[in-house]
Amino acid sequence: MDEGLEAQMSGDGVRSQRDFPLSQLLQVAIEHRLMHAETLAYMLHRLPLDRKVAAEGKAELVTAPVAPAMIEIPAGRVTMGLQRDEQGTFGWDNEFEAHVVSVPAFSIDQYQITNRQYLDFIAGGGYDNIDLWSQEGWAWKNGKDITHPGFWQRRGDGWYFRTMFSEVPLPLDWPVYVSHAEANAYALWARKLLPTEAQWHRAAYGTPGGEERSYPWGEEVPSARHGNFDFQRWDPAPVGAFPAGNSAFGVAGLAGNGWEWTSSQFGPFPGFQPFPFYLGYSADFFDNKHFVMKGGSARTAACMLRRSFRNWFQPHYPHVYAGFRCVSH
């Protein structure tokens, strides 16, 4: 575990073990390590290619291109978070307390926005249109000379994608990985919006009949056929590669293959209580400067695909494995 977590747990060990079962403390340590494994992948990704040796991996998935489409999601209620009194249920402090939210009807992209679609945004002058960017986003983009996604490279007249171990011609049907600022600019350019956390939940776990699922596809334990997660691959897959993982509404790719930005700022649920052994784990980031991400990436462990799990990042970090999809009303 990292030094901050280790120090706070050892400094208040008696109270921590009294308030939390040992199994819960072990789960905290395990999931924290798994989170760091994904963060380490971001750092490794940025190393020069000649300083890395590719391990033998799975063959690249090749699927037929899918046509962009939007799916209508009827109004409904969603259960956000976890009940604190559920025996044996683990969650981080920001996942509590469970509460119900009513979500009006909306439409959502069936698939994550692809590199192919994002090329249209670039060609349409998206990076040059100040009306598409927040004041902070515009300053960040210009200050850092951001003109394209961080994983892309321009080589002559063509675009290339920097995978973990090589540069390849831009895979047009992979999800685009961008910062929140870039995702939001694209959504405005497309005359749409990023989904709220509750809208994302409704599209992912809701059903036409009103019931809610544990995973987009149902109650079955996550497996390789449901998506690109749990360290199966180093890199993304085409957005339509895992139809077995579709939600009840037919929304695809909601688990793995890239975290998904929402428009919701990261904040506490009603009834939030910080972990006594790690008071700042979530609370330090309730600063109106971080946005909720849902779903997961290829480097996300399967245990963190639970419905209530919330990830978050600041809006100008370009190296996270995060894409997005849009909504309209």
C-alpha cells in the first residue's frame, strides 16, 4: 500500500480494526494496489518505446466497423451507491450511502466515441473554436499547445496511435482516449452533452421493466466475453467487439475498454462518512475540480466493475485511459 494509506492505518490501527472487519481492511489494501497497477500503466505508457520490451500478448481483435447510433432510454429510477448495512459488501467511502435518483428520458450513444469520429471534430476546427471550451480548458489547451489527443502522433500526412509498445496507424474503430476538457468540447461540437453519473447508471444497469442489474449484461460474473478489462490486454479493442456485454437497452462497451467521463463533479453521496483510517481518500478530492468516471479500462481489475464503483480525475489530465459517449434530450 502507499505510504499515506500505510501511515494512517498503522497510526490508528486499533480504531480501524474495531470499526472495520479484517476482511474489509484487506480489501482496501488489495483494491488500492490494483488501482496503482493501472496508474503505473499510465506511467509506463509514457516511457520511450525503445526502453520497453513487449511481452507476448493476445492477438489484436478485428471486428467489422459499427455505425454510430443513439439509443433512447426511458425515464426511470436508479439506485446510486451501496447500503452501509449490507453484510459482506465492500465499497470505498465515496460509494456510500445508497440513494434513489429519478432520471428523465434521454438518448445515449450506443458506442463510445471512436478515433474515426474524433477525427471529424479535429477536421471541423474543434481545437480552434473557443466557444466549445471552458475558460480553464481553453487556457490549458493553449498553454500546453494541445492540438490532438495525447495518445495520437502525427507522422507526415497520417495519424498514429501510441500503444504500450509501439506506434500503429490510428485504429479508427478504437475508442478515443482524451481528457475531460476535450470530451466536453467534442460533445458541444456535436450539439450534445456528456452524461451525468445518474444517466450513465440508467443506461448501464437499468432495464425497460424498471429492475436494476449488477452488471450491464446481468448477474453473471465478469468474464473475457463481456469486455476488455482485468488486464487481458494492454491496449483498446474496437468499440463493438463485445456484444455479450451489452446492457438491457443495447448500449455497448460499458465495462472496460476505457473509463467514461461524465459531466458530474466528484462529490459525496448523502450520508457520506470518510474512512476513519484514511480520512482524505475521497474527501480531499471533493473540490469541484474532479469529474466522475465510470466503467473501467483494459487495465482495470474485475472486482472494480461493481455498479457502485466511482473513479475520478481532474479535467486536464491527458494520459488516463478514458473515453466518453454523449447524450441528448
